[in-house]
Amino acid sequence: MADKLAVITGASTGIGKELAKIAAREGYDLILVADEPAIDAAAGELNGYGVQVQAVEADLATFEGNDRLLAACGGRQIDVLVANAGRGLGQGFLAQDPAEWRRVIDTNVTGTTYLLQKVLQQMVARDSGNVLITGSIAGLIPGAWQAVYNATKAYLDSFAYALREELKDTQVNVTVLMPGPTETEFFRRAGLLDTPVGEAEKADPAKVAEDGWAAMTGGKPHIVSGFVNKLQAAMSHITPDTLLAKMHTAQAKPEDVEEARGGM
């Protein structure tokens, strides 16, 4: 057993899985969490790093799922929390099933907020700890044809900075990772494969994870991964929201617009 523990959510694939590899190389015992059986295979891939790896299948859209994760820690101190679990949802808002957009909000916002509160209370009580929250440059842009998802990422980007300010007199660090489009399962699961952004070349999740881990361990407030994404993030601060929404349409609008709009 190592003397330090990292909890990583959304770790079955993509950025979360790559962050788990980094944490294992750095000598952290791991608790890896996702809402799918694939989390067991992801944990199995890390058994050669000489650290303890535990997989937890839990629905992090619910308080109960997050409580199951916390119980799996067995009272151990969480030194690093990577709040990476998230859901996407493309297409027009009017065409989306309310159960689907609610699950996006419950996962990205409600569940993540609950877990952060529980873990940060422990970290502040002992005055140490690192938190990395996976936000997105999508949170800087009104997400036409991806409206609910972008809104949840705007929440996370803002929430991370608010937490950092509240905790500035402690030894607890909060960093927000803001990637752009990354080569993960996100676009298939979100129904975005028939869009320009879904078909375009994307960032390597391993590089995004390296950027996020370095920013967190360096105590930085945020990191936008990738040069093009840095430019886009900078432009978002000086570009009118109406124009940003049009720009997002050019990337996220699906081929079958009438179907995506809900037959309107």
C-alpha cells in the first residue's frame, strides 16, 4: 500500500484513464470510478505499476453513487481527487429527451458538486490536498446544438475558480483543466459523430492528461490544453456571445438539422 491515494472519476476511458496512468507512475494508490463495467478493465491495465488499484462501478449522477465511492475509500485520506466524470449531449435542445439532458446535469453538475463538497471538507480539515476538475473550453462558448453540455461546463469552470478563492488561505489546491475536442468516446456517446467537430482531428487524451496533472501539481488555477484551444479561449473573452454561438453552430450542427431540431 502506498502512502498516498488518488481518486479519479470517469476513469474507464479517455482523459480520466490517462490521468490514472500518470497517478500510478507517481506512486499513488488508485480508486478508479465510472458508471460502466469497463472500469474493471481499466483498473486491470494498471496492475503492473506496483500500486493498489481498486475499481468502483457507481452512478455518479446520484448522491448514492458518490457515497458508494466515498465508502470505498475505507476511511483513507484522499490526497488527490480528479473530478473528471462527465456526460455530453449533442443535437438540438428541443429534440432531446428530458431524461437525457437531466442526466447530463445530474452527472456534470449535481453529482460533481456533491463529491467536491464531501472531499474538500476532508482536505480542508487536515489542510492539504489537490483537486483537478475537468471543465472545458466549451464552458466559454454558448453551445448551440450542444446547449446543455456547454452550460454544465460553464458551471464547472466558474465553480472551480470560486472554490479556489474560498480556499486561498489553505493548503488545498483546486485546478480546472479546460481541454478542447479530444479523441475519446465522448463524441460517440453524445451523438456528435455526424458533425464537423465529431469528424475533425482531435487532441491526444494522454497529452491533455499530462497538461492537467502538471497544472494541478504546480498549483495553477487552470490550464487550457493545446495551442489552438488557448487561442480559442482567449478569443472567447473578446468575441460577442451571439457570434460565439454562430461559430459553435458551424462545428456542432448535425447533418440532419430537422431531425436534430425535433422536427420543428
